[in-house]
Amino acid sequence: MEKKISKATMSRFPVYLKALRKMQHEGKETCLSSELFEITGIQDTTIRRDFTYLSKTDNFGRRGRGYDVKHLIDCLLYTSDAADD
């Protein structure tokens, strides 16, 4: 069963995407939710919860290692495209 993504969560996805693209442009390959908080102002607990909607598995990010920036960008783009359908 797929999780329904709230409008509030969907409205934050473009904010994450912009921040992640900036990180990617700067050469960052991984990021922590706390780093995204510093850029976006969105609480890291909210970021982690929002990212659970992007993954079908529980090991999307790794504690202490963070998230793969390119993978997150791809997932956000895919989710945004799917929502438009």
C-alpha cells in the first residue's frame, strides 16, 4: 500500500530540490538532514519524515552518513512528476 503524501509535504519538495541542487553544484555527494535544515529552515525531523515518502525501503538515509544527494534529487523529481499525472 502506497503512502498518501500530504499537500504540506509536497509543497516542501521543491524547497528540498533547490537546496539539493545547490549542494550538488558545490560538489557535495551526501547530506545530513541537519545540513538541509541549515539551508531551508525546515526542521530536520520534518525533513526525515518527508523523505520516508520517497523510499520504498527503510534504509533510504544512513544515520551519521546522511542521504545520497543525486538519489534524493532523482526521487524528488520522480515523485513530483508522478504527482502531476
